[in-house]
Amino acid sequence: MKRRTLLSLLAAGSASASLAQPGQRARDGREHVLILLELRGGNDGLNTVIPHKDPLYLAARPSLAVTNGPPLNERLSLHPALAPLLPLWQQRKLCFALGVGWPKPNRSHFKAADQWATANPSGEGNGWLAEAFAPYRRSGPLVALGPSGCDAMEGTDTLALQLSSEQLLQSQPGSVTALMDTPSPVLRRLLEMEQEGQRELELLRRHLKALPAGIPVGRGGINQQISLALRLLDSGVSPPVLQLFMGGFDTHFNQAPRHERLLTEVASALATLDAGLRQLKARPRVTLLAVSEFGRRVRENGSKGTDHGSASVAFLYGDDIAQSFIGSYPDLGILDSRGDLIATMDPIDLYRHALAGTQVAGWRA
């Protein structure tokens, strides 16, 4: 039980939402799954979508400037490690969100992660996904496939599950029915949510299919998460939200080879997802949003790395991508008082773009 969920239940007291029964999920004809990919550590947006001709960029990064990536337009290029994604971008299945960040960014990983999780610059409140999907409980649980769950799914009465392949392959869930006669309304609700989670887990187990043959799944945690996500999307009872996690983006030193390896893994994961989706015969429409809690400083440091910064680049991939870019690239000649990029796109606007095709398209309209 996460902190935000427990606090929400304590505040709600005896209030209890109706529980969905297996096989009774609402279908409104607009079935659409949102996948949130969290790139934790602070991805360097400047070396992801690159202003490769900007003299200010070249001067600020004498050892880290990347100038040999595939061009996206006259001003911007893509890191060479992301070249496998270029066809997706050309097909309008991939969009880059430029200059995304909070007006007053926080350089702490923990505070910045809270800001993104709550869609609030203060970092306080319920998870934005939990709030957005709270009215649609019968569409199924929000499911985190990453190793540490997802705070964006926590804080309301929305059911959030953290799953692994091992859990889905177990034959029988546990049971809490013997404790349901507790007089405490808060404990009763906790037990009800546990029971609801067990029912949903069993529903997913019953419908989970094997991954279609021929889908290339690479090694590494993110690729295993992608594999499980594809199986859930092919199940016919896919949760409305899936979360994926990839860490390691805190590149304070020796950034060039580390960042290249990380972006290579990102490109492999998205290419695997795309190849898999093309093989699934009856699947929901999909939007994937990839975000990081902040970008890096404009100037490289003395360890051939970059320190915590502000605005960065996000990815949108999926069936309903209408644009090549959203937002505008920050001006490297106009920095804030700390020498950081000034964000040109609020994360809340980015979230609205990601939710545009889903049943919660009107979130915070």
C-alpha cells in the first residue's frame, strides 16, 4: 500500500466505491490504453533531440556535443542511438515534445518525481493517473510493470496493481476473505481493495496469451516489461493504463557512452513495442508517453557529464499521433538565473496530449 493511497483511504473513512467483478469491465467503444514509460534519473534532452548547429550548444559541450545524428529538420537532429525510431517518426507514429518542464523546476530527484506524479509543481496531492481514471473504475485496474510501482497511480480509490511475469504465471491468488468481518471501515476498505486486486489478477491470468512468434525481445528489464505489456494488450481485458520503468539516466560523469547505451535500449524497446503491436490482431488503440523528471544542465561538467537541470524532451508514440513535434525548443541564449533552460511546455499540457484519445480526454480541461 503506497503512502498516497493510505492517506486517501484515511480521509475517505467508510466511503467505498463499487467493485468491478471479473468479466464486467465497461467497454464504451473507445477502448484505448495509455502506457507511461518513466525514464528515471533525468534524461539529457539536449543530447536526445539535438540543436546540432547551435553555436551555444557546441560551445557549452566541447566533449559531449553530438553532431552526427539523423536530421529531423534544419535545426534539430536525433541522437544516433535513436536512429531506429526515425521511421516511426516519419510515419507519424512518434512525436517529440520539446522543452517540457515546470516553471520553477526542482533539481531533487525525489521532489521532481513527485511533481510529475501529481501533475502539481508543489509535488503534493494524488497521482495524476489515479485522479484521471477514478471515474472509470470498471475499465479495470491501473497496472505498474516497473520494479517499484508508480506514484502517478496512487492516492485515490482507484485500484492500482504492481505486476511481474512471475505473479501472472502463479496459479492461484491469495485470500483475505477471513478478515472481512473487521469493524474498522478503513481496514475493511483496504481488504476490499486487496480482494478486488486478487480478482483482477485472476482475470488477467485467465486471459493472458503467449507472445506471438517472431517478435524480437531484447535483454534487459525494459524489454521484459514490453513483452508483458504486449501480452496484456493482446488479452482482450487489458488494463486502461500500463506503466513501464527504466532507470540509469543520472549521467553526472562519463555521459557519452552511458547515454548512448540507454538510448539504444529505449530505441530497442519502442521498436519491439511497435513490431509487437503490428502482430496483435485484436488489440486496443495505444498511446505511449515517455517522460523523465528533469533534463540536464546546458554546460557539461568537469567529469564529462552533466548535472541536474530543467526542461527536457518527452516522447509520444502510438496510433493517434498527429504531429511530429509539440512545444518549442528552448532558447539556449535565454537561460534562467541558474543557467538552466527555460521550459516552453507545461507537463500538464503534455499529459493532456497523451490522454487525448482515451476515455479521460477531458482531464483538467
